[in-house]
Amino acid sequence: MKILKQFESKRNCVYLMLDEQKQRLYVEKHFAEDVAYRFEKDVYIRIGASEIRPLIPEMVAFFDDSRICRYTYIEGTTVLEYLEQCEIQSNQEAATIVLHQLFEWLVAFYRACDAVTNKSGGSMSLTDLNLRNFVYASDGRVFGIDFEEMSQENRMLSMIRLIAMYRQCAPIDSFFKRAVVEAFLTKSTREKLAEIGKMDLTVKLFNEIYNAEVARIQHRRENR
């Protein structure tokens, strides 16, 4: 195996690897913490056999002694980078479509989680979401790639958190971003969010949750 590049990661060491014999690319993730390694490995093993499997990379190997997981490489760019390009090109339609793809990905992921744990409407939610943790593949699909942290939390917050993160990316809360989010938050989308959250999602409640997520993002940035 030959290291071609190192990906940006705050906690772990993540590399693009070339298998020179097979001429295949892989991603290798070297985990800093054993708990995170075992949790993500477990998610990949269980979800990998479910209906969402085509929307996550295949885990081709794992090494417990060294806390390493190896995945197939998905050719593409991060969703954050794709959204940035959409803004540069003033392509609101493409950016809105990707937000819808993220939402549908989350819905499918949670459905698969419930299926493999024999639960219905469970409360385990992805809590460490980041737009860099999703890949916009060259074939137009969206893949999730990071599952280190899940905890009990209302799943509706997942999507609202991603919206807040998106609007807080530079240029912060630009006219383009506000327009994209407004186009995304149709009546149908709000109803689906409310269904996931099992509550009446009024505009007032949405704004309260959104503002709380923005405050959390700003607090994390100030304390880096």
C-alpha cells in the first residue's frame, strides 16, 4: 500500500491509499480513540448489510490492534466543496438539490439504523455532523463517510444542524445561502422534518432551534 495523500481530519489520520498490485484506491482511517473506532466499525458492519449500503463506502478491512478501518474510495468532492462551487457559479438549483439529497440520506440512514436494531423511531442520532463528512460523488450521489458519534437526540436536529452549518460557512449567511435554504424548506420538507422530530415544527420553533445551533457553532469556533 502506498500513501498518496492525507485528508483533513481534526481527530484521526485519514489517508488515500493505492494498492499497487490491484491498482485500486482505498481510504484508510487511523482512529485516535478506541471507542470511536469500535463504534464506527460496528455501524459499518451493521448498516453495510442494509438497504442504505449503496450510500456508504464499503468497509473492506479493519484491524482491531491498530484501530484502522479501510474503505473503498468514492471519487468526488465533499458536499461542502460542492456547495462552495455552486455559490461561485450562482447555481442555486444545484445547491438546493444537494440539500434535499442530504435530507433523504439522513432519512434513509435512520430507517436503516432502526431496521438493524429492530427498533422503530429510535432516538439514536448523528451528533457530530459536518458537511465535509459527506461526499458528492462523480455520479451525482451523496455518500456519508463518518459515523464516530451517535447519541440520544431528536433526529430532526440533524438536518437543522446541517442547515445552520451551511449558512455559517464563509461567506457567512450570504444572500445565496439564504436563498438556497429558503428553496429547500418547502412545506413538504417542513412536514417531513416535523414527522422525524415527532412534533409540530412551527416557523417559530424552527427559528429557535436554528438560532441555538448557530450559537453552538459560534461558541465552538471561539473556543478553538
